[in-house]
Amino acid sequence: HVTLAASTSDWIPYRLPKRYVRRGRGPTCIGQKQRWFLLRLAVPESDVRFEFTQTGEPEFDGWRWANYWEPVREVIYFKRPVYVRMLTELASTAFPGGAPAHPDWWEADAVALANE
């Protein structure tokens, strides 16, 4: 019920801060690299339903629509540079007429953290 509209041009990596690195439980994870995909909904919004109870350990427990730049503010601080890069890169496909203006909090929160 979706079509692929675009993806990031490359993998986008991040490293976990030392306090988040799991040691002694399974493989040690020091970060991730992610490739992001922009999907276009091919059905009416009213048809969107997620069944979060289909697995014993779901990764997500809910969802909501949000303004385009809002995920940058919502995500944990060390992933913000990834979200800034991904949303910036995919904006031209998501909004062919021009990306939405950055919100008032953008300069203080997103850009400062992205440059840390």
C-alpha cells in the first residue's frame, strides 16, 4: 500500500555515546548505519492500520502523523544529525515545490546538535 519515492544516497552512520553501549549482553553495539526510504502512501489515510500486537516484542507501540521537521526534535539527541541529514536530503522529493520552512526551534535545537 506504499510506493518507493526516494532513498538517502548513502548509509548514514552514528555512534552511540559510551553510556549507551551495551557490554556483556550479546554482541556489543557501538552505533548503527542506516539507509532511509521515503514512501508514498498509495491508499487513503483511513486505510492505515498498524497491528502492534502481532509480535511478542514489537519495536514500536504507536504512531502519529507529524510535521515534516518534528522528528528531529523528538528523537534522542545523538541521532539528531542523522535525522537532519535524512530529512534535508529527502525534502526535495517529498516537497517538489519546496520544503516546509524550518520551525522556530530549528536553529537552537537541530543545527546546534547536528554540529556537535
